[in-house]
Amino acid sequence: MMSFLSYFINGVSLGSVYAIIALGYTMVYGIAKMLNFAHGDIIMVGGFTVFTIVSTMGGSPVAGVLASIVVCTVLGVTIEKVAYRPLRDASPLAVLITAIGVSYLLQNVALLIFGSNARQFTSVVTLPPLKLAGGELSISSVTIVTILSCIVIMIALTLFINRTKVGQAMLAVSEDRGAATLMGINVNGTIAVTFAIGSALAAVAGVLLCSAYPSLTPYTGSMPGIKAFVAAVFGGIGSIPGAMIGGILLGIIENLAKAYISSQLSDAIVFSVLILVLLVRPTGILGRKISEKV
Amino acid sequence: MKKRVLSLGLAAVMAFSMTACSSGTSEETEAAGNEAAAEGGEEGGEAAEGATFKIGGIGPLTGSAAAYGQAVQNGMELAIKEINEAGGINGYQIEYNYQDDENDPEKAVNAYNTLKDWGMQMLLGTVTSKPCIAVGAEAEADNMFLLTPSGSAVACIAGDNAFRVCFSDPDQGRASAQYIGEHGLATKIGIIYDSSSEYSDGIRESFVTEAANQGLEIVSSEAFTADSNTDFSVQLDKAKENGAELVFLPIYYQEASVILKQASDKDFAPIFFGCDGMDGILSVENFDTSLAEGLMLLTPFSVDEEGSQDFVAAYEEAYGIEPLQFAAGAYDGMYAIKAAAEQAGVTPDMDVSEMCEAMKGGMTQIEMDGLTGAGMTWNEAGEPNKAPKAVKIVNGVYEMQE
């Protein structure tokens, strides 16, 4: 029982990281209607920023986290402005390929600057592990911080979108971009804000990811990025609670499959579940029903 | 519309995930290659009076296994310098050229072809198993003499042109189980291995077989793959839950450093026991070496033992760090080539295939006292015969064990 709880909590923790990354995917997709494949690599940039400030320059972890949020936000908005905005009216395929290009660009620039040797990331959370049931169940502090951050971020994001003007503008752009323009909403500005928030989330995800799984390379973001994209689709892409549920479910399934079925097959099982869910509910768990407009 | 974008995205994600893992830096490789070529060229300039032996080396100078490749390059360079100063092989000087393969089989084959264009006559390489198997097939087709300092997978020396300095994977697994059993380190053993690596899986297999003979109980055997090598919480939990007193890690140092970190976060402190791939763990950037305290590994070489002092001093003077056993393996490999070439009377004017035939004979006749073993001999299959040694990390340095 204790071991089941331990697997379960680790799964929720892994899933929370996926969820925070998936939130970035899902917001950008919901509002700009594009898949930002560079999202995973922004996570990596966030990780390296913290590493440089904390481990190389000896700064405080708080400064590192703040700096990485700033760097990622600026990077995300810049990428949007330089690479995606000129393609706003181009075919979705062109935008998709551009996003993949940006992803490789970021990876290779990181390779040039940092080299491909892996670094051990110093966790920014240094509290002792929490011990329950007389020490039988030990939960690391990073796990707790990850799960809490995920909940806080989701609540804040939901409030932001439903209660603020900018949030309402995002909803409007997501509903109908043309009509939103006619109503006087600055579409480009709104999309830029979306990218800024998504990238700031990526920075937070990067810090949590590297703290929990302390290995940092220029490819650190690519696999979690792909899994988080799957989580976003799983939960219903475009839906914020969907990304959350998708991410956490994915993490739990992955860990329990590893523990009780086979540690070799866990990825295969995760993706099989995705296929099954999409067969039954093509728009994901919380996805809106799509009626084709004629 | 939405649907179309989505399906497009899913298709792209598949293509993307397939390429994401294998992408590397061709530029860096080229740069490293050019440097190595330039170095080789300079050496050549000095010794250009007569014919020279052209010996190639291949190994990862960048990437996750870079510590191994760099150590091999240094060990090889040091041995060649000494041999050249002492008059070369059969009176001929040695030129060498070392290429980066980033621990990637495709890049290793490219490096092999680059070296062939350069005029390589014998290959001391490659360093890691997968690239070695790929290059081994090419070298066998060319009948090029190949001596790998550290390629331990069985298939690395499948061709009869190939020999190795290190132990094979089955030998390492067997020797590890014997060592643990004979020294009574533990009876309940957990294993965490990389199922996507021949090296790791090969050691695990023979370890499990021998563990049964030694009366060791394998309480958990959990895998990970190259795509999921950052989260080991489940694998560690399983070992902990099943009461493992010793966790056997037949993996490379990079993942091992993450495992040690996560185990300490979980307050899980069994004995960790690794093989030669664990060598290098103290050099991971930003790694808290106190986590490796008490870690044991089976390695044929230790900087503390008698007989390696001169090598260690020369190596530290030249490169500023302590040599890994990979450096010692490469150093021994170079001297084995010298001994075999002198035994068989090989000269640089022979063609590649002719030289290989002569070297094959020479290798099986020599007996050599090297850094990685006394009285080393080779059989026709290319396997060395020597005794393993175990070391333990105490106060951040290797300490020899009985």
C-alpha cells in the first residue's frame, strides 16, 4: 500500500510537470490556433538560465528562477514576433514547420553555447523530504512544490482568463479572430500576451523538471515537450482544465505502468492509452465538440 | 479546420520524436575532426623523414560519454609520444589521428571513413560498444586491424580482425556477481539497467546467471531506455520496497549520477555497485561527489595501485586530471599494438590487409604486463585474459579493494 502511494505521488509529480508544460501548448493552440513545437526547448532555455545563474555564477535560487522567467518570456515573445507573426495568414503547415525549425534552432544554439555534456542540476528546492507513516513514505520536497505550483498556476490562469479584460480578449480571439478584430480587440497584442504567459510557464516547468530529474542537456526539453503535447491532446487541446487533467493522468499512468506492468514498456503503454482515448473521444477528455463549419 | 491542424500536429509529433533524440552537432564534430587532423598533421611533419605507421582512433569527444573518449585520446597520445621518443615501432615513428563520434554509430562510421581517407593502417577504437559494432563491420570488410580499448559488447570483436583490451560484458557481469558473492557484500540485489543499450543488457544477463550460482537473490530488475533516462523514482522505489541491500548499476556514469541523486532524495542508501561504465562519475559537471561516497565499481585499473604511478604522474602532468581506466586501457592498447607489431615484424609499407594478418598472429603470441592487468594474453577470438579489480570511492577518490 505504501509503495502504491509512493508510485502514485511520484506519478502526480511527474504529471504536474507535464501539466504545466501542457498548459503552454494548450493556451497557444486555443488562442493562436498553432502548435508551438519550440515550447519544449524554451523549457530547456529556462533550465540553462537557472543553471548559469545559480551554479555557475553562484546567485540565489530565487534570482535564478526570476531571471529564467524573464528570459523565457522575452524569448517567447521574440520568437512569436520574428517567426510566427509574419506567417499569421499562411497555411497551418507552414507555421508548423517553422515551429519545428525554431525548436532545432534553440537546441543547436544551446549546443554551441553549452556543449552536449550533461550537467547535474542543483535543485532550487532544498527543504528536507516529508516523512509520513513513521518514515515508510518519504515524499521529496520537489514533488510537493511541483504539485502545489501546478495547482496554483491552474487556478491563477483560470481566474486570469475569466476575470480580466486581457483574458476575455483571449477568449474572444480564440472564438473568432475576425469578429474579435471587428470588435476592436488587438489580435496581435493578445497573441503576444499568450506567448508571454506560455513561455513564463515553460520557465517554471523547466525549473521544476530539472529539480526533480536533475540532468540538463540541450535536449532536455524535447521528450517532456512531446509528452506534454500528448497530455494536452489527451485532455482536449485548447482546454485549460483539460491540459491539467491530461498531464496528471499521463504522469500517473506512466508511473503505474512502469511499476506494475513493465518498466521497459511504459512509454508504449502511455501512447496506447492515448490512442484508445482518442478513438472513443476524438477531441480528448474535456475537448469541445467540433462542429465542422460549412 | 481544427481537426486538420490537430492531425497534422500528431503526424508531425511522431516524425519529430524520432529525430529529436538522434540530432547532434555536425559542426562540432567537424571542428573537432579538423583539430584532430591538424594535430595528426603536425606529428606527421616531425616524423616525415621515413615511412610512418598511421594509427587512427575513434571515440566520443562530446556528448554524454565524452569523458571516455577524451580519456582514450589522452591515453593513446601519451603512449604514442613515449613510443616515438623511444624509437617507434620496429624503428618507424607513429602518426595518429583521433576523430569524434559522439557515441553515435552513424557518426562513428563517418569518422572511420574520414580516417581511411587519411590513410589509416590500424584502428585503436572505438571507445563505446554501439559505435564499435558499427565500425567493426566496416573494418572486417576492409580487413583492417582493430583493437578496441573499451568496447565491451560481445559483438564488438565479432570479426577475426578485432581484439579488445577491456573485459567483455558477460565477463564483467560474471565477475561482478562473483565479487559480490565471494565478499559477502549483500544477498538481496536490485538491478537498474538500460534496456536500450547492448552494454547494459549484456552485463545484466550474465550477472543474473552467475548470481544464481553465488546464492544471490535478485529482488528487483528494472529497466529504463535512452528516451526515459531522467526519472528513476519507480525503479528505486521497487528496489527499496523489495529490500535490496545492494543495487547493481551496469550503466554509464551519466545516468548513474542522476540515480545516486534521486536515491539520496528518497533516503535510500544501499551499496551501489557498477562496472567500468561507472568510471568517470566523479567528473560530471556540478555533481555532488559526496553522493558517490561508498560506491563500488569493478575496474581493471586504479590510480592508487603500484605500477601505475609513473603513468598517473605523466598523465596528470600532461592533462591536469587523474586518468580514468579508459585512459589506461588505451595506453595498454597502444603498447599491445607495438608488442604485436614487433612480434610479427610489421612494417608501414605493408598494405592494410597484409598488416592485419600479421597483427592477428602477433596479438595471440604476446604476453604483456600492462596497467590494466599483469601477464595479459589474447586468444584468437580477440578476448584478453586478465584478473578484474574492485575499487570503492572513499573521500572522493578511488580506493583499491581486496
